[in-house]
Amino acid sequence: MKEGLRTLRGRLATSEFRRIIVDDGMLDHGHRVISFQVFPYAPAGATQQTPVTLGISPSMGPNMDASDNSQIGWSITTYGTGPLEGGGTSVIDPNHIIVRDLFIRNENPNDQVNYIIVIQPVKLTEDQAIMALIKERNQGELRP
């Protein structure tokens, strides 16, 4: 593994919303998500999908919503006996910096899910930190 990279991993309960990075108060210290993957905790017999969302705000909207600027990563795992067995995909916004907190949400009300996230520390200028904070505030966009 590259020097400086950190791994965050764990298991989310059904519909769990959790803070996994807590603000350290240093605005010149950020992180970038390099990799984000989810995989089943206890696959059932039928085909199931477990979507998981990463975000930088406790008020990020529900569901996987790319129009929500506070969401920065989306991953889904599909498993079971159907044609999608063993599939999965992850998407990470390449233009994001985590300055304060990182949140994760299991969107599935029925299944637990494992996650593994690789982050890279990033040193920021004052201007970069301010821009990241503005983006984190969703640029004034209101969510229902």
C-alpha cells in the first residue's frame, strides 16, 4: 500500500448512518477518498442489492443522489441466486476533499453490509480549504 494511505473498514447495520471521520479542527488538513467498496455481511438466498452512500455532511439527503453535493461516493453490492449475483460497482466524485467529517449510510433497511474505504491525506491551502467548505454546504441548494 502507498505510504500515507489509510484504510477505514467496518460493518453497517440495516439503515445505519454513521460518522467515520471526525473533524480535527485543522482546516489545512483534508482527505481524499481513493477507493470505496461494499460487500455483503450475510448474503441471503434471493438476489438482493445493498446500496451505501458516502457524504461530507450530516444533512446529506437520503438515497444515492448525485445532485446532492454533500454526497461524494456511492457503492452497491448485488448478491444472491439471480443473474446479478456477485456484482457490484462504486463511484467516487473525483473532485472532493474531506475537510471536516465523513459520513456513511447503508440505504438497505433489510441487510447489514461491510465497507472498506481507502483515504489519502491532503495538505490544503487556505483557499482550497474554503472552497471545500463551501462545497460541503451544498452551495445553498435545499433538499426536500
